[in-house]
Amino acid sequence: MLGLYRPAAVQAALTPAADRTTGVRQWEPTAAESKAVEVIRRNPSSLFEAMKWSPDPWQREYLGTTGQRTLLLCCRRAGKSVTSAARTLAHCLTHRDALAMVFPPTLRQSMEYVRHVRLFDRAAGQPVKVERSAGTILEWANGSRLMALPDRQQGVVGFTPTKIVIDEASRVSDVLYLSLRPMLALGRAELELLSTPFGKRGFFFDIVNTPARASRFRQWQVPAARCPRISREFLAEEMVELGERWYRQEYDLAFNDSVDSVFTASVIEAAMQRTAIGPLFDLGA
Ligand SMILES: Nc1ncnc2c1ncn2[C@@H]1O[C@H](COP(=O)(O)OP(=O)(O)OP(=O)(O)O)[C@@H](O)[C@H]1O
Ligand SMILES: [Mg+2]
């Protein structure tokens, strides 16, 4: 059955709860709320500690970074998504009216990302009251919101986020990235890209491999050898099961040529270079 188009309901879904009820934001933190938020502001790793996790050195550093452009190039299972989820939560709790928009490739991954945010929030004792928690949307009493959306460029225009996260960036479409970029125009939004490599293609590969573009991001690279939760024995088994090519992609941060490409990236690149060898045929004027 077709659902009715109800602009009022859509507007309500996009308006922070505090505004819906009063029209004016009236959130004033209690002393206890202020104190709890201050702890997270000063030490975002406390969110990990609330989960009884000890952050890896790169996780601690990443959580404490407030830069505008950050990029995580990590092996599978390194903890990219959970670290980003904790950083996004810290952003939402320590700012008023923040809007964090998260774009994993699929809806299922969006739900998983928001689940991690909820888990950190609960572990930290929900320092700011949660006003709304529905599917892939979270809203807090300080007016901050989190929206996790799947990879579709429709419906992303018109928002003014304070933070954009692209999870599994090597598997997200270029057209989504291109649609999101103008949201950075007002200079208020942080951009966070996280991924394991997935072939020599797409915007994530291009950014990592173009020094002028990469230099705009603060980068962390974490191969499996630096992840204390992945054992050497398991990696040896994976080398056998996955084969060297796939293993290097998943655990050693290697961008491989796509298996379905006719020419390797280096052959295509060489074809673009001027060389001493001219064409065999006269190509005419
Ligand atoms: N510092 C830590 N201490 C304990 N457990 C951790 C830590 N960091 C991550 N983990 C565990 O690792 C699991 C995997 O984390 P996460 O899903 O973020 O990895 P990922 O790099 O996004 O993986 P994938 O490549 O599959 O997307 C988490 O569910 C969590 O249980
Ligand atoms: Mg992940």
C-alpha cells in the first residue's frame, strides 16, 4: 500500500525534539550533565573506558582529534566503525544543535553504526537526555542529532551538518561523495572518511593516492599487524584461506587492481604519459 505524503510529519521528523515542543530551545544542562559532558570533552576515550575497553594508541589519538578532515585507512576489524561511533557521540554530546550525518554503504550498516553510538551512550550513563531514538535517528536534549543514511544521493540535499562520516568509504559510490561535498561549503562541518581498501577505484582510493588531496586529511593507517585483537595465528590462516592478493587488501592496506579490469592501473597510467615511442600508424591531422 502506498504511504501518504505528509509534509508535516516529514518536517517533524527533521526538527529537533526540543524545537518541536517549545519552538525555542530551552535546554540548560544540570550541573551533573555539564560535569559528565565536560569529562567526555576533555577525554573522549572515556567513552571506550565506559565500555571496559582500553583504546589502542591510534584510537585514543583519533578520539582526541578535533580536526576538520580525518581519514582512517585500516584493516578489517581494526575498530574503525566503533571508534568513529564514539567520536560522533562525543561530537553530539559536547555541542549544541550538532547534526552528524553518517553514510555507510547500506541501511543495515547504518543501523549497526547507530547501535554502537547507543551502546557508548548507555555505557556512559546517557550524560544528555535522549529525546528520540528511532531506527537510524537519535536526538538529544541539547538539540544534537545523528542521522545514519544508506548510500543514496537522493534526500541528502538541504541539510547543514556539523559532521559527515563516510564509513566503508571505498565501497560508497562516488556520486554520493560528490553530492555531500557542497555541505562542507559553509566551513562548519567535519569530514571523516574510514575504510579498508577495495581496489584501485573510487574517491577514497584517489584521495589516499593523490598527495595534494591526501594532505588535506589527518590520516591514520592501521594494518592488522598493529591490531592487538587479531592474532598472528589467525592471520596465517587467513593468508591460506584468502590467498595473498585478497589478504593484502583486507589486512595489509593494499589497493589491488580490480579483478574485472582489462588493464592494470599502472598500464593505464603509463598510456597517459608522453613517451619516446610514437604511434605505429599515422593518425592523421
Ligand atoms: N579498543 C578495543 N577494545 C576492545 N574491543 C575493541 C576495541 N576496538 C574495537 N573492538 C572490538 O572490535 C569489534 C570490531 O570493531 P568495528 O566493527 O569497529 O571494526 P571495523 O574496523 O569497522 O570492522 P569492518 O572492517 O568489518 O567494518 C567491535 O565490535 C569491538 O568489539
Ligand atoms: Mg566497520
